[in-house]
Amino acid sequence: MAYGQTRILREIDVALPEGQTLALLGPSGCGKTTLLRLVAGLLAPTSGEILIDGRKVAGSGLFVPPERRGLGMVFQDYALWPHLTVAGNVAFPLEMAGIGRAEREARVAAALDRVGLSAMADRSPSALSGGQQQRVAIARAIVGEPRIVLFDEPLSNLDRELRETMVAELGTLIRGLGLTAIYVTHDQSEALTLADQVAVMEAGQIAQLAAPEDLVEHPASPKVAEFLRLGAVLPLVRDGLGWALGGRQLGQLGGPDVAQAEVLITPRALRLAEAGSAMLTGEVLAVQYRDTAYAVTVRLEEPGAAPAQTVQISSDSRMRVGERVGLDLISERLRWFAARTTPSFSQG
């Protein structure tokens, strides 16, 4: 896909099985919304093809308009009409399609029943909670029995606490309805919670396409690991004694047989040790209680290490900010990558 001489999307090849949810995840400007608009028919591709349910809808001179693609869409702000009732909002796309009144009313009733809002058909959208408004938007998206429902960052305008509550409810609803869905988001937790497959996008390309658990356990690159905030990615150099970080010898940790590499250090790959004999030492920067343990952020104090190098470790006991601690690496839990020559992509 290109605008003039500028290529926006490159080498995109994705297949979405029926009944699954694909999340398009990435920072602003990575191309995820452009890809969604191509599927929706709001943009025409300059090369390649788009097929929906085995039927070509774009490519090789063919372009099927949005209203004939059999898609539903849930927008960022839900786009509910304030002057219409809940039932009126759900019925709107059927009216535009010229569906008769009797069939229209039957379909609206069925759609509202599927999302649990049958009793609120005559209410104004403004009288509903945020979660209920989301369900109205989904009912409107499914009332025409679409092949795929497209979600364009529907939770991005909510604060963090409400978003975490809503994403769980939305995931339950999508699975309960058996929807085939494409979900655009820049939020890692949303993607990993909702999706069967996640496409991490960077600069118009898919950096990795995998199930959520595979992304977390086996990120394909340092950039993917950093974007997903899986841990610290540190540059190491091999010498005659093994691996070293800055001026600190770490010993034999396994890894590739190369002179330089990068390593992902997750909280699970660290354990506390005596500062005098530990592989790494550092100062506690922050302590947060999460569920059943403390998440401790430690700034490394190694010679030659950049001041911004930090790692996280889980601790059963509360540590003091400013406390000096020792850390050992658990070699079998490290994830190795080839040394990079290009910068990481932003968290936008």
C-alpha cells in the first residue's frame, strides 16, 4: 500500500480463521489503522489482494465497496446517535439497507438479546453506562450478520482502570458471540487478553504474528520484546571469560557463538543474591505491590553500563527505595538476539 511514492504497508500476509480474533498491535503511525481501513473498504490497495470468506473484495482492478463486504464495525467513540433510542441505533444500518420493518424489528430484537440489552431497547444511549453503550455498538455491528467485525481502538478514550474492566467484558462478549474479529489497539494488555493471534506491527510491516503466549515466551526480536515490555534488553560482549556487560564479567551464560549479542532479561530470569558476589548489582528505584508479590525496579550500577539501564525482579518482601541489591542471572531463562544495528521503535 502506498500514498504517492511513499509505501505505507509492505509484505503484509495474514489469514484469519473463522471465529478467531486478530489484534493489530503497534505504536501510532505503524500502519495498523491503514490495514483495518483496507479491509473495511475505506481505502483501496495499490497492490496485493484482500479476500473475505474466500471472495476477493479488492485487488487486480476489483474493488468491492464497504457496504457490500458484509462487515460490521465498532468505532473508537461508539458513534451512537443521541436522538435515537437503543433500538433505533441498532436498526439504523438495516434501514439504510432497505430492510422491511417487520424483519428489521426481529433482527434488532435478536441482536439486543445476544448482547444482553433486550430490556433497554427504548432507552436513550445517554442513559446507559459505558459498558452498555459498547454493547449497543456491538449489537449494531452484528445486526446485519457480518462475516467479520472490525474494532477500531474502542477502549482508547477510557482511563486505565475502566479500560481494564471493559476489556475483560468485551473479550467475554466476543467469544460468547463467536465473532470473527479484527481488533486495532496500541495497548499490549488489550491485545494479549482479547486475541487468538496478535500481529505486532512496525513501520508498515508485521514484526511478529503469533498467539499471545508465544509472543510473551518467544519474542522474535529485541524490538518486539521492548514494545511488549517483557523486560530489559541489554547488550553483551563475549570475551575469553564469557559474557560481559559494560565492564562487568558475567561468566558463561550459554547464548550464541558470536562476539556481540543482546539478551532479554525478564523478572523470571533474575534472582536476588549477595551484593558482594552477585553477577549484577544495582539500586532499588521503585517498589510496587502487585497481586501477591512486589515488583522491584533496579538501576544497574555496572561499570560502563548506561545510567538508564534498569531491570525488574519480583520479591516476596518489600524493599526500600535506595537499597543496594545483588542479582544473578538464570541462564536457561534468558532470551538471546543478534546485536542490533537499528534503533528500537517507540512506545507511542
